[in-house]
Amino acid sequence: MTQPPKGTGPAGRRARRPYGVKAAPYGFLLPAAALFALFFALPIGYALWLSFHKVEIKGLGLGKGAKSEVWAGLENYTSALTDSELAASALRVLGYGAVVVPVMLGLALFFALLLDSERVRARSFARLAIFLPYAVPGVIAAVLWGFLYLPDVSPFHYVLGQLGLPQPDLMDGGPLYLAMSNIAVWGGTGFNMIVIYTALRSLPTEVYEAAKLDGCSELQIALRIKIPMVVPSLVLTFFFSIIATLQVFNEPMTLKPLTNGIPSTWSPLMKVYNDAFTGGNIHAASATAVVLALATFVLSFALLRISNRRTTQGASR
């Protein structure tokens, strides 16, 4: 009696997965991949292509073929890196970030620690009230605060005038930084607070109970246990805040029609918008956008490496 070939019987037959089962994961990923390519990768590639080209005008620029798109090499990047307006806008954003980031993260940490305390009542309502400003779109928040800042319509100026107190103009000069920083802090504190608060709620309660048995107060527990254990969340919110600060656009662009103290190139993104849609030089604007993206990536990567190095050194000790 002949034996069937090895591997072809019921016991030796190899289980073969249907082709449809193998392709199923890729089918689920296809919509997300298509959206990523269409709305993320393709615009980035097109911006890179534009940044290496420029418009060449022949003669008076009239008639068919008078304007043509030619290869520019690094010309647009050289102009962007030597642009004094871009450097000035970057310095303004750095000053703006020096106010926004520490104040916003400090308030977020304070509120998170406060909500994590056992003595706080109406915790759910307080958490919702602090987070609610983040749900307001940035443009709407800037419009609301802009009218509160205007001396002619601001109720704050009216109350100060009735009390005989000085009425500062928050839409001009140095107070303008504080005015725009207040909008960012008001809108971003709630999100960062939720991130830190979630990290606090995930900590084991046995640690707190052991600290209380050792005689630690609430303040000592917060300073010596809670804050060191949520450092990764603080680093994460710090990176988010830095990136959001470098990309500030809504607040100055919305407040610009309300005051003469905000130039059209107040922030780097406003400079890109002005070059592309007001000046009509979309190639230079693309090069500036690429430079900003690279600067954001390099800064975030450097801060992340420094943070990881310190965390590793602290763990080794």
C-alpha cells in the first residue's frame, strides 16, 4: 500500500490562510494611508518642489510665455535665512513663548495637583471648567479677548475709569505681549492640566499612604512624590507647548485689524502668509515654511535628547 506524500495528508497538510485574510489588515489601513498621503505627504512634497523653483519674467511680463517657472536651487532658502523680517518675527515669538510656556505649564501643574487632592470638592465641575476654554476655537477666543482689550468697548476699562484708576492700552507696545500671552494661557492650560492630571491619577495610592504614615504633609507629597513621578508628562506638555508657540498664528492674525501695533509679519507663520497671499511669492513662502519646519524638528529633537539623557542619568543614580 502506497503512502501519500509527506505533508499532503490531513495531519501533515499545511494550513493555508486565505488570501483575503492576509490582505485584510492592509485593507483596514488603506483609508488612513490614503488620507495621510493626500492631505499630509502630498502637500509637503509640493511645498518642497515649490521651494526649489521661482518665477522668471521675460520682458515686461506680458503675453503668453512671459512668465515661466524655473529651477532656483537654494536661492529661496538663502533669501529666507538672510531675511531680517523673519529674524525679527522669530525673536518676537521667542519672547512670546518665554511668557506663555512657563506660565501655562505652571498653572496646569498647579490645577492638576489641586484636583488630585482629597480635600477638593466638585472635582468634576472644576475639571470641566478648567478644560472648557480649550474647546473654544482659537480664532473665536482671540476675537472675544480682542474686544475685551479695546479701550472703547472693554468693560474692564469702563470699571477702571469709574474707579479713577489708570487704563492701560493692552493693544500697543509691551502690554501687547501680555495680552496675546493671556489668550494662549487661557486656552491651553486646560489641555495640559488634563494630561498631567491623568498621569497623577495613574500613580499607585500605596505610595501616598506610605508617605502619610511617615508623616509627610500634602505639600511634601506633592513636591517630593507627585511632581517627580509626572516628569514624563511635564516633558510631553512642554514639547507640545514649544511647537504650538513656534506655530502661533491665530492670535496675532485675528488681533491685527484691531490695532496698529501688530505688523503683518509679527510671527514667522504670518510672514509666510504675507509672502504667499499678499506678496504673491509662493515659492519664497514655501522655502520659509520648510525652514520653520526644520527648525521646529531640530529644536524638538534636541530638547528630547537632553530630556532623555537627564532621565537616564537620574535612573542610573
